[in-house]
Amino acid sequence: MAANPMSQFDVYRIGPEIKVGAFDISFTNASLFMILSTLSILLIFNLGSKKNSILPNKIQLLAELSYTFVSKMISDTAGSKAKPYFAFIFSLFMFVLFCNMFGMIPYTFTVTSHIIVTFVLAAFIFIGVTVIGFIKHGFGYLKLFVPSGVPAVLLPLIVVIEIISYLSRPISLSVRLFANMMAGHTMMKVFGGFVISLGIVGGWLPLSFSVALTGLEILVAFLQAYVFAILTCIYLNDALNLHH
Amino acid sequence: MVKKIYFQSIFFSFFFIKEAFAAESGGMPQLNPEFWISQIFWLILTFGIMYLVLSKLILPKISNNLESRKSQILENIEAAEKQREDSDAKLKEYDEIISKSKLEANSIFNQAREKALKDIGAKREVLDEQIDNEIAEAEKEIDILRKNAPDKINKIAIETSSELLQKLIGAEVNNSSISAIVDDLSKRNGDKYYGN
């Protein structure tokens, strides 16, 4: 059982089964790590914003650097119009980052390695961005599918491609994060299994691989959170500033 | 040989483990919909609460902190600039005062020197005049003395010669004849006696 590299993604109930109507909303290990991630985010940023000293201490510096990092990312990609959505993108980036990072601790559960979680986030972003686009531009938002400077002959083809690419946004966004997390963790587990099965003689090679992979996975954990947030910003930019 | 066995064992164990996994796993747990509703529920709950707390309580505070720090730094820079300007102005004032007082000191010195020179000149003139006067007076006196000297000498000569004659020859000699002789002699030898 433990050797199965996919068993780390198993969701299991903690405590009793909770049912609301036909829906099972039991508390699971996934719920536990969602709560842990959000609590640590709130704790860190609460501590980081409590005192306002001119010379910030370490935790305040961390909070303020994250704030300016995300705020710069948003203003660079989506412009000043995206300011009202700063809190959402900040929460999104921090949530994905902390879930990814929590997953790097051995024996933990990676919330973002589940397609349903990333898909709900991506679908929410997709629907939200589309609604914002229609509110800001009315039916003019449909011009997004008609790029300027395209010959009239190619236009039907291009419009179809644009619509397909637009509709595939939530899928690409969610699958990118989920697949990265799952593949990385599976690979680490596989190499970990090699260390055991090859024993003291041959186990050193996969062990060194595992060490290198851990570093890589931490990078990927940060990078995927960043990519998730910056793609959200880019979609938001399309909705706020219609460039086509 | 050892190396070969080592790598072979790694290679075969890879196959072995893969087979074992294939036998055990019943597909991806992610695609098992048993806990999907639960995950969606807890995701919305936790993320929603986190978003609300962050956006309403924490992020405004951080932004406030950053703003206040920025403004305070700007204020401090402004204050520093102002103080520098003040000190520059004061330095200028000080320089001006120094140059002014230097000029003043110079003019005072010049005035004093001129005054002293004028005083000296005036005093010298007065002294020169006095000295000139005294010299002139002395010269006048000398002149008078010099003018009177031949007469007196002549008189003395006349009396002395009359007394001499009286003692020598024991007879009264006419003074007028002696004075004529003395006059005649003094006129002839006057140059020799008086250096005129």
C-alpha cells in the first residue's frame, strides 16, 4: 500500500460522516490541509500587519514584500484597473502557494494535486472574468474573439480557434496546476520507493535524485502558484482592457 | 563487473516496482468522485473565509502601513531638505557677515590711518612753522649781533688803544683821531676779522 505512489493522493474521512441532503461534506484530510494553509496565511499576515514600525521586523517584511510582489505583478500585467481585484488575486496566489508548499512536507496531503480543487478555482476565475468582461464592455466583449488585422478569408477559422482557446482556459489553468503537483509528487514517491527497494547498495542513486527533486519541486510549487496567479491577471487584463 | 550488476539491479528493480504499482493501483484517486462535493465545500468555505479576512482586515492594514511608511519617509526627506536649505542660508548669512565685517574693519583701519597721517602732517606743519620761526628769530638776532659787533669792537679797540697810548706815552690823546685810525684799520682789515 505504502509503495503505491498514488496512495498519497487518497482522500479519506477524518471523524464522522457529515451529510447535507444528498451531499457528503465530511471533514477529510484535504479539508484539514485547506484549513491549515488558510490559517497559516492568516496567522503570518496578521502578525505581519499588526505593528507598523518604520523599520519592519522579519515577519512584517515578509508580509510587505508579498504584498508589493503581488501588487506589482497585477499592475504589470493587468494595469491599474485591476486594483479592485487585488485582494482576490493575492488570496489566490497565497492559497495555492501555501497548499503547494504544505504538500512538500513529508506525510502531508497536497490540496492542489486534486483536479476538482484546481478546477473549481479555475472555473470560478473563468466565470468571474467573463462576467466582468460583459459588465465592462457589454456585447462588445465578444470582439475578443475577432482579432484585428486578420484577413476576412481566415476570419471564420480564427474566430472558432479563439472561442475554443477561450473556453479551454479553465481546463488548461486547472490541469496545469494539478498535473504539475501530481507528477512531481508521484515522481518523488517513485524515487523514494527505489531507495527502499534497492537498499543500502543501490539506494544512493535514487536518494540523490530524490534530494534534487525536492529542490525542483519546491521551485515548481512556487512557480505554479505564480503561473496560476499571473494567468488569472492576464485573463483579467483581457476582460478589463479589451485590446483586440 | 560490480558496476554492471549494480546498474542491472537498478534497471530490473525499476521494472519490478512498476509492475507492482500497476498491480496495486486502482487508477488516480483524483478521479474518484466520492469526496468531490466535500472538497468543493471545504475549498469554498476556507478560501472564502480567508479572502474575506484578508481583504477586509489584513490587506488594508498592510497597505496602510506601506503608505504611512512611504509618506513618513517622504516627510523626513522633506524635513532634511528644508534643514539643509536653512543651514545653507545661514552659512551664506554668516559668510556675508564675515565679508561685511572684513570690509568694515578695512575701512576703519584706513580711516584711522588717514586720520593719523593727517594729524601727523598737521603737527609737523605746526612744528615746522615753529622751528622756522625760531630759526628766523635766531638768525635775526645773530644778524643784529653781527651788525653790532664791529661797532662794539671798534669802540673797545678805540678805548683800549687810547688807554694803551696813555700808558705808553703818558699823554692824553684825542679820541677822535684814534677812532679815525681804528675805522680806517677796520675797514681795511674787516674782511680778515669778521669773515664777511
